[in-house]
Amino acid sequence: MVPGRLDGAEVIGEALGLAVYGGLGHRPIALRLDRPPATVRGWLRAARAHAQGLRECATRWVACLDPEPAAITAAASQLGDAVEAVMLAVRAWVLRFGRDLIGPWERAVWLTGGLLAAGRTPP
């Protein structure tokens, strides 16, 4: 779960992926995920507001966990860069410790200290 959010990390993460990699706005994402548009808009706004901190936090995790990280592909937006860095941090975790029972976005929440938790900034 994401602290302060009613939806789970995997749903919110899927919305971020659809926005970044699919180029979708909040309304099409809301339809696809069967969530209210205002809720999805809130997730995307929160992610954009915290994008710099999320990217920095995730980049630190990558540096700590993976001595030979994969190349980071620059995205067209700060949110895209943040999502890319978070996914690389999750990948580095899996490479270091192996797969576990939680999904990638749940691990991202753990690594970033809450991801999109209301009122929190990444560690």
C-alpha cells in the first residue's frame, strides 16, 4: 500500500507507466484502471510534484545496490526520468537480493519511503 492513498502501489504504478510510456492523460488512464479521473489526476500531480526527489532517491539506491548499473535512458519529462530511475532501483534490488513476494511498485514504495504518500518527501 501507499501511505495516505486508498489504492495499491501496483495500480498507481501502472498509472504512472501509462502516463510516461504510453503518453496517456488522466482520463484514458482512469478508464483503463476503472478509477475516478480526479483520483488519477491526483496521482499524476503528486508524482510530478515529487519527481525530482523520487529520481534522486532512486538513483542513490541504484548506486548502493548495483556496482554496474544499466544505462539510464533520458525521458522527455521529469516524471519520466523519475519512473525510469525508480524502476532501475527496483531492478537493482532484485539483482542484489533476488525476487520476493511483492510487486515492483510495492518495492518502489518501500525504497522511496512512500512514493506518492501525501505530505511526504522521499528519503
